[in-house]
Amino acid sequence: MNRTPSATTTYHATFELDQSGEWLAQIDEIPEVHTFGRTLGKAQEYVIDALALWLNVPVAHVNGSVEFHEAVLPSEIKQTIDVAVATRELAVAATNNANEFLANAAVALVDDARLSMRDAARILGVSHQRVQQLVARRRDNLTPKVLSSSEAARSIARTLKEFLPGGSKDDLGAALGVVGLAVAIAWFGEHN
């Protein structure tokens, strides 16, 4: 049996967390190549070593030819991670929308109302340096980005749908709380 890999051979490694907290690693194409590691990084290192040993080649020959699949975790833990990632993404979307409204307000105060940056900062509750950054960035773009509250809500709803395909009612409720906050920010920005 010829075990020597060709230059274009790609192997796929699967990692699964066992009950003892060890990572089990296996090369999908060669189930006989398997190992374990206390950390995911060590399991990745060891599975490459095991593949090289199986193929009887130096580690350098297989080092770049292994693609790592996403680690398999127990479903309860995976669900908790999905909710955490979704909530973080929602917070980022809400922050981005809030920053757009803040930039619109800063430009309106400085350019339209002809206030000083310090006065605009006092009204907006941010530093005058932040107002200066917002105004400069908006002027560099030359085209103001105006979000309506419905656009902001749709942006956040897309993020919610993408990152929370399923989940408990509590998890969904927490995420919807973030959406509600973002919509309130958007509405306030549009009506003030």
C-alpha cells in the first residue's frame, strides 16, 4: 500500500470533545489516524504528527495539507455558544446603527446648525474629539449615510435570523431585548 501523499492531497481532521475534557482527533480520510490532546491546539498538532507517522513522511510534508473542521461540542454547549455569538453580533449591529445616527446628528449640529464641535459634543454627550472624528469621517465619504429606523430594525433582524436559527424562548427573549433597544435608539435618532 502506497501511503505517500501527493502534493495536492488534502486531509480533513475532525475534533470532538469527550466527557473527560480531552479532544479526540481523527483524519476523516484515514480513520486509523487518530489521537487526542488536552487542548484543541495540541490535538491539532498531534493529529498532524500522527498523519506524518502513518504516511512515513516528515511532518513538514503534511503540515499544510490538513484542513480542520469546526470542533464538535455537546449540543447544549454549542447552543450556548450560538446564543453568545448571536447576541454579540446583535450588539455590534446595534452599535453600528447607533454610530451612524450619532454621525448624522454630529454633522447636522456642526454643518446645518453651525454649532462648534464643543457645543455639538455637549449636546450629544460625547467628547469634542469624537464629534470631530465623526464629522471628518462623514465629510471624507461625501455621501451621508442616513438610516431610517426601519432600515436599522431590518439590519438587526437579519442578524438575529442569521445567528439564532433556533433557541430557547429565554435566549430569544434576551436577543429580542437587544433588538428592542436598537430599534428604540434608531427611532429616537430619527425623531430627534
